[in-house]
Amino acid sequence: MNEQTPAQALRHQMGITEEDIGRRQRFVDLTSVDVERIAGIREPVVRNAEELARGFFDYLAKFEEARPLFASRTLLERARQLKREHLIALVGGDYGVAYVEQRLELGLLYSKVGLDPRVFLGAFHFLMRNVGAAVMKHGERRPLEAFESFLSLNKVGFIDIGLITDVLVAERERTIQQQQEAIRELSTPVLQIRERLLLLPIIGLVDTHRARLITENLLQAVRATRAKVIVMDVTGVATIDSKVANHLLQTVSAARLMGARVIVSGISADVAQSLVSLGIELARLNTVGDLQGGLEEAERLIGYQVALQPGPPRRSSRERPHPAAGAGPDRLHPGGAFRPGSHPGARPARRADRPRARDRRRARRYRARRAGFLRHAHAAYHRLHGSPARRARGRSRHPAGRGVRHGPARPDARRRRDRARPGGRHGPARAARNPGCRAWQVS
Amino acid sequence: MASELKLRVENESDIVAARQRGRELAASIGFSATEQTLIATAISEIARNIIAYAKRGDVALDIVEQPGRRGVRVVASDEGPGIENLELAMRDGYSTGRSLGMGLPGAKRLMDEFHIASAPGKGTTVTMKKWRGP
């Protein structure tokens, strides 16, 4: 037994039987009279088949929409050959299964290159026009007869059009179906949010097939992750009727049998009303308004405590070494952590991987403020509102409230301050004699 | 106006199409989002019944008018086995299939008017209407 050709397979798939072919012939009113007339014009069409086919493809080549057909040489050659065969078969008088399969093969080729049906129709019309011209030229002396023959031929042409468009539509539908299948597979994810907590977002249409997929995926995930709580979010389901509700309930029951609790979230106001009107009892379900609430409830059930930290988590310096602390000896100071100004007896040297205390304080403060938790106010705030000691720091005065602590307070300070006071010394001020002394010691 | 929309119902994607059309039609004469959902759900229920019991049928949607009010009419008809005991079929929780048994009584509660005609072997026709506003 020989293999089924793609055209044969397609014919069976499309349900085109001999009976169906007969019906198609009746639709265009193709009778034995027509077949006889067509036989009379066989000669001119067969003679011109080559030229007519070339004209057909030249015409197609003019359109951008038909470009893919001309991209592949092998496909184009096959199409040309099929078209020549078709033109000869068109006047052959036998419009049975073999003829239909020949047509289907060409249609399959067209659909493979994504030929636009409108472009095909245009080109086919052009072809029939040329065939008509050839027929009329052949029957110049008996134009009426030639015209009638051409009309008969046209009936076959319409059968052809029906077949080709059927193939194009069928193939398109098949593509759509495949895509739908793919979307269905994609659209039932089960996500693990935390240890033993799963999220099952359901979006779009829930039909029997998909409900089964959802249940299957979920139960597998429950087994694999030993989940205790599942949040099923139905925000993306626009309409829930009794059947969908039933599917959801069954999924919930199945999960419960495996020891997982299900929280349903995201039932919209509209859906809630229609479920109540329908009379579907969902009290058995643990329902929560939205996904956020669902997750919170789930965490509570498992025993997670989620608390806001006063600041963002601090990373220890060990986790993230300071960029300055490279592994291996420092190139500039191979002896070790050398800090300019460090000397024996001074504070222990700052660890090289640790920013200065002031910088750390500042970084902590600003980080905290960024996160929205005000741990320490900005320095300027202290200067305005803080305790007197903090306020004073900005002015650099001594707590005892006497003179300026560091440096001159005003441009002319030296002149006035340095003046001898009542009971004071004469001569140059102490501050001038000894720059290290502090002004408030003057008295 | 008689802009009747007749939809063939043969598989589950036809149900989706039918209730989508129902929603659109309801929206076009000003039903609120909630009422649209109620109508869509009712269409969904009876269309599911068609597929479950009669395999195929038709759902016709149109707009009906009465003095002072407008509404949506849904006529679902099939040539399936029909319903033997209508009273039982309209009871909550009764189902000859393996469903919740909420379809017909639920649809009745979802809509304002509900009429069902059926006899064994004669198919089933469900006519239901929802009026807009008070």
C-alpha cells in the first residue's frame, strides 16, 4: 500500500468525499453538457498552458503580498508545474478525486507561503480572463459557441476557487487552533511564593480541558513542593458560571485531599453577585478579597510573620567587602593597612574595609530616610530643633556660653577680642601669642 | 429594532463567543457592568446545558422594547432529548448530569423573565429576558 500524499491527507481531513465533490459540482451547476462544451475548447487551452501559467505567476509577482511565494525557488517551480497541470486538467473533463487532490496540493503550497486569499482571487481572475481570450480567439468564427464554452469552463473555475479558499481557511484555522493549544498550556502556571506556599493565578476562560490541566498541574506541584497552602487567584476570570465554579470546587477538594488548604482570592463584585444569584454555595471555600490579602492569609496560616523592618536590612561588611580592600597585599602599602596620620598610641587603626564612622552614620541615616523610616533626623534639623548641646554644635560655642570656641567668630574678632579687658593683661592677646590656646581661656 | 443575533453553539468556545456577544449587546443599551456579568453568566449557563445535553443548538440574542423600558432577550433552542420533568429540572441542586444542578434555576434567578418549553424528544427552548432599570 502506498503512502498517503499530503493532499490526500488534507482531503480526508477536510471531509471532501466523492459525494462532496458531486455537491460542489451541483452548486455551480456543472452538467455533462458543460463537460462536452469544455472538450471543444481543449486544444487552445492546452496549447497555451505554458504561456498562461507564466502569465499567472508574472501577475502574482507584481504584488508585495505574494512575495513569499517567490522567495523559494523549489516551491515556485513546483507551483508552476502544478499550475500547468491544472490548466491541462481544467479542460480534461474529469473533475473527480484526482482533480481535487491536484488542486488541494497547490492550495497547500499557497498556504505554506501565506498567500493572501485576495491576491490569489485577483490572479485567478486574471488567469481566467486570459483563458477566455484564448478561447474566444480560437472560436473567432463562432463567437457565441466559444462564449458558452468559456462559461462552462468558468464553472469549473469556481469549483477551483472554492477548493483553494477552503484550504487557505482550513490551514489558517489549524494554525489558530495550534496557537490556542499553546496558550492553554502556557496559561496554567503554578508558582511557588515561599516554602510550602503556592500561587495559582487563573486567567481567562476555564473550560473542561483547561480545568483538568489546572488541577493536574496544581496537584503535581503540591506533591513536588509539599505545599500546605495554595492561593488561587481568579482576578483574571471575567465570568464564572456554575460549571467553572464546579471545576474550581473540585480542584479545591482535590488539593485538600492532599493536605493543602486553598485560599481563593480576586472574586470581583460582578462575579460575586452572579454567583450568589446562581445560588452556588462557596461558603466552604476560604475566600479573600484580593491577591494581597490572600497571600497575607496564607502566610498567617503557615505561620510566617511578616514584619516591616525599621530600616532596610544591613549587610555586614563581611558579606560585602569594601572595594578598597582587595584580596592580597595593597600595592601602595604592602606592609598592611597604612593610614596617613596614624601613629602609635593613637586610636586603633580603622579597618581598611570599613568606611569612616562619620560616613557610616551618614549613610545609615540617609538610607533609613530613603526607605521611609526616619531614624535620625538630618543634621540641620538638630541644629534647629535639637537639645541645646546639639544646637550649640552648629555655633561652636562653649557650653559655658562665653566666647567663641574655635577661631574668630567675626572678621573683626581679633581686634575686639584681643583688646585688654578691665583687669586684664596689657600687651598682645594670649590667643595671638599662643595660637593653641582657646579664646574662652582669656579671662 | 430587530437586530437579532443568532449564534450556533457546538463547543465551549462558542459559549464564550455567545456570552461575549450578550455582554456587548447588554452594554450597547446601557446595562451596568454588573448586569452585563449577570446576563453573560445566564447565557453561559443555558449554552452549557445545550452542549451538555443536546450537543448543539442555537442562541439568539436581541433587544426587546416595551413602552418605557428596553431589555435583552435570549432565546436558546436545541433539538436534543428534551426535559422529562420540568419541575424537577428547575429545582436547585437537581441534575441528571454530573453538574451542580444550578444551571436552570440559577439562570432564572439571574434574569427577570424566564420561560422554558420542553418535551421528551422535542428539544428544549429557553426564553429569558432582562429589563433595564426599575
